[in-house]
Amino acid sequence: MSEFNLLGKMLLFFGVVLIILGGIFLLVGKLPFSGRLPGDIIIQRKNFVFYFPLGLCILISIILTIIFRIFRH
């Protein structure tokens, strides 16, 4: 297999992964529990709002870990 074939396949794979991740991020914003999980950090000031969805990050990490372990075996 030539180097360009391998590079092309890798680019296609990463493109598909990015499309899937983009779709997941679009759907996460529509979930009723997003933004209200325990562990989410919200700091509100007069002209400033900082939001870090720590609980959602942990939940996504656990789900992806389970999925990757299933596909690895």
C-alpha cells in the first residue's frame, strides 16, 4: 500500500470521527439534563458567565470507555 493510500484512509477516518463528534455535540445541547448535572461548574458575575460541564465530561468519558472496551474485545 502506498503512503498516499494510507494517508487518504487516515484522513477519511478522522473526518468521519469529527462528523460523529459534531453530531454528538449538537445533540448534547438538546438533552434535558445537560447543564444541570451534579459537578457542573457555573460562575455568574455581573457581565460574565463561566460554564464548565464537568459532570457531563465525566459521563461522556465513562460511556466512551465502556464502548471502547466492548469493541476492543
